[in-house]
Amino acid sequence: MTHAPDAAPSAPAGPTATPPDPAVDGPGYGTLSIASMLAETARRFPDRTALHFMGQATTYGDLWDRTRAYAGALAARGIGPGSRVAMIVPNVPDFPRVYYATLALGAVVVPVHLLFRTDEIEFVLRDAAADVVVVAAPLLADAAPAAARAGVPLVSVLVPAATARQLAERGTPVARLEDEADAATPIARHAGVNPLAAATILYTSGTTGTPKGAVGSHLAMVEQVHCSLIDSFDLRPDDVVYGGLPFFHSFGQMAVLNMAFRRGASIVLLPRFDPDEALELLVAHGATVFTAVPTNFAGMVEAARRTTARPPLRFAVSGGAALPVALLEAFEEAFGAQVHEGYGLTETSPSCTFNVTSEPIRPGTVGRPIWGVDVAVAVAEVEDRVELLGVPGSGSESGSASGGVSELGEIVVRGHNLMKGYLGRPDASAAAVVDGWFRTGDLGTVDADGIVTIVDRKKDMIIRNGYNVYPTEVEAVLARYPGVALAAVFGVPDAARGQEVHAAIVPSYGADIDPDAVVAYMREHVAAYKYPRVVHVSADLPLGPSGKVLKRELTALHTAPASAAAATSTQEPLPTREPTPPHEPTSAPASTQEPTPIPTPTPTPTSTPTREP
């Protein structure tokens, strides 16, 4: 029998294309929902108080029952998985009802800034492709025409039944979600959705253009809550949490609403911040946790001067903007509660770092990255890639500075907290998330222990006479001047120096601020190129919906040639000749000489200010 010769050995098989396997490449079968923050707590603790509002207490059981009815009403309107529900509702019980009803249906909730006017609301409704908008009665004047122009159905909350009947008789009927909920069949349980499915679309403030909708997932938001409760916050079921942070903002949603509901704590609602009313409510309800932005902290310190009543605060949480150390100390002295500052952005759900409640705080810093999140510093000038700067003694990438602290650079973040992207803006998403890192637009440093210090926003930085001035750093010094309740430092165009440093100050209750004395004080405490030459004293500062100082409005207000004379201010005349130093000073000198421009200055901050977006 003749056998065929053996075949030649074949070459080792190379990698072959593997057909997609749903078990590996598919979305999987797991589900997750932010609605569980309310649903699960209501199931376990139905009789526990969830909300305090206008003298009435709402239990978790009652809140979830009404939320299920609201969800039934929205479902009757065709809202379901993937639908988009815009809402313009203040911090009242109807906010969580509409918010969790939407999420319970697997739909996407689009909270809208309460101060947006008609054109801005119309933009959001169109950009988000909203299927319906829920509007509180006090906000109908701007929202109703916006919805009509955008072709989006509108349903109201908080419109009295008698008023609705009168409007219908006049031929301008308005649908009431309360009536529709009464007639609807409540949903039995919340929908299970893919963990990476869109949950929220939160619009940025649009300071550099039209607002962008940051899309957040159920996973990012639920993980944020759990990481914060396990590692960052010492929140207890018997805590009473201040609920004055706007819930349309990521800070209020996550650090107050979702976190308190997940823990089963109670929230004291305040639709609009008034320091005296806030203090009265906190005392009346025995509040134990105060979560707010720096302008609220300043208001509370002033309110505390007018009464001896104090709530039993265990701790406070600051975010949203820089908290000057002097203000932190003043609040702690007035209320006997330690302030823990963190840092985050809408695009990061929002927290990135935090001074955790289980460790001593580091005033002037924003603490360490939260669990599962990486925070690093990158070369700010390199935009097409992320070039990380190292930290001495940490074994990180090269490019380190001395002293165990990284060079000043742009803060970049990666982790479970990142948004899915900007709605309908792939180019903006690609520019924001580079090499897997989200570019925050904030300048800061990281030390060998992982402690993050925020210096300022890149866009807020003032370039005076060729030198970089970081407003947050100067504000931290201004905050220590006697009688200063609130201060903002901003740049104003200047023909001679590019930009001039201005400061706007709100005096403390009963204080008399002399602008010339402030300039003299600052001249002695910061470098010559940093101190404000013009100081404006005002009863208040322009604030955004979340309590941030709107520096762009201050710049616009004081840019006009005649503005300096009209304001309560002091202006130092330009010197006829400026000496030339050998290099930019790294600390505040005793001299008041101003440096002349140099090509590429690299300043070193003289203090450790912080900022929280």
C-alpha cells in the first residue's frame, strides 16, 4: 500500500479574527438605575423622613409612592427608555418626584438652570431633543414660550387647580402633572437599564460659547455616590442635610440629593439661598451637615453675626469654587464644624478629589482623588496629547520639580466618574478627553502624597505685564483683610500692560472698607505684579445659579473707560519707569517694584489656594 508523503509542517498559526461574541463584546445583562437611590430606601425605611419643606415632612414611602404616580403620568405621555425629559423645577418636593420618575422609566433627565431665560431654555430643549418639559409655576413665564417655539409639550407642577381652571377659561390651558398623576396607573417598580446608559444631560454654563450637554451614565453617578459614602463622607441615616444647593446642578444632585437618599438621611429644602433663612431652618431642623459653595459659606458667617442660634453641625462640605482658608477658618469658628473641601466638575459626576472626613483636613488643598479615580498634572500648553508631569518621590513620570510637588500644570482626570461625552459634539468630546484623560481646564499641582492643590482656571488667569496672576491666590490673601466678607479678583483690559488686576469686595456686616487701605495691605502681602491696583466696594457680586461669582460680568462692568471713576475704587498711577528684576519672584517681596515684561515667566504660587468647579 502506497502512502502519500507527509505534508510539510505548516507555519505557526497567526492571530485570526474572532467573530464578535455577545458575551464578551455585548452590553451584557446587568442593570443599574439611579432611581434605586429613592426606591430602595423607600422599601427599607418607608416611615423615615426624606424631606422637610415649608413646615411639612415627607416620608420616603410617601415620596416614592407619588414618584411612581408621576412616572405613570409620564408613561401615559409616551415617555419610556431613552426618552428625554427636561425639567425646570426649584428645590421643592416636586424636584425629586420628577427627577426619579424620569429615571425610573429608563428615560434621560435634563435639569435646566433656573435662571435661564426664554432663548436659553429654547436652546436646551432643541439641543437635547426633549420629548417633554416639566415646569414649576413660578418659571412658566420664560419656559412656556420657549417650549412653544421649540415644539416641546409642556406640563406644569405647582400651578394651583383654581389658576389652571382660570387659564383654561381664558383659552390658555396648562396641563398639570398632579392631575395626570392622579389619573394614571403608578408604575410597579423602576426599570432596569444598562449601567452605561445615559441617565442625565447636564448643560455647562456656556462661559466660552453655547452650553454643552454633558451626558452622565447611571454607572458613573451610582459609583460616585457609593465611593463617596464609603471613603469620603461620614454620612449617617440620622443626619439632617442642608438642601439649598440647586438640584439642577451636579453638585446639588450628587452631594446632597442622591447621597442623602442613598443613606436614608433627611434633607431640609431651601429653594433659594438666603443666609438668615438658611440659618433659621438649619437650627429649627437640627441640621448636621452643611454642603454649599463658598459664597454660601460667606453668607452664613455673616448671618451668624446677627444671632447666637446655631445648628448642631457635625461637618460641612465645600465645592463649586475656591474656598479661601480665611473663610474656612471663620466658618469653623462661627459654627464649630470642620469644613471639608473637594474638587470636581459637571463632566466628572462631579467629584474628583476630597478632604475625607476620616482624616485631618489640609486647608488650602482639595484633598486626594476619590476611590477609583486618577488625578494627575499635565503640560497645559500641549493640547493634542496628555504629557504628564511627575511628582518627586512618587515614582511617577519624569518632569518633576523639587520639594515633593509637581510642576504647575493642567489637572487631568480619568476614572469611573467621567461623562459619556458632550451631546452631539464629538469634536468637543475628543478635545476634552485626550488619551483617556479629561482635561479640566484648571491649573494645579499634586504632591507625593497625592494631595491636589488647585491654583486657578486657565481662562481666569490674568496676564499682567507678561506675568501670570492667579486670581484665587490673590483672593485667599484678600479674604484675610479685616471686614472682607467676599472678594473676587479679575482682569480688565489695559493698553499698557495687557491686563490690570482689579478686585471687587463685599464688606462684612457693619464694616467700612477703605479701597486705598486694601491696596496698601495687598502691596505688602503679595508680589508687586499681583496686587490689585483697583478695588471696587459693592453690596454684592454677580452670581450664577450655582452661587459662583461671574467674573466675566465683573470684567465687562469695569472694562468701560469711565467705569473706574464711577466705582468706589482706587487706582495707582503708572510709574514712569519700571525696574527690571533678574527673574520673577517666587514669593511676595518687601519691595513694591513692578517687573517689566519677560518672554516666558513661570511663577510659583506664594500660597496654596484652591478651586472647586
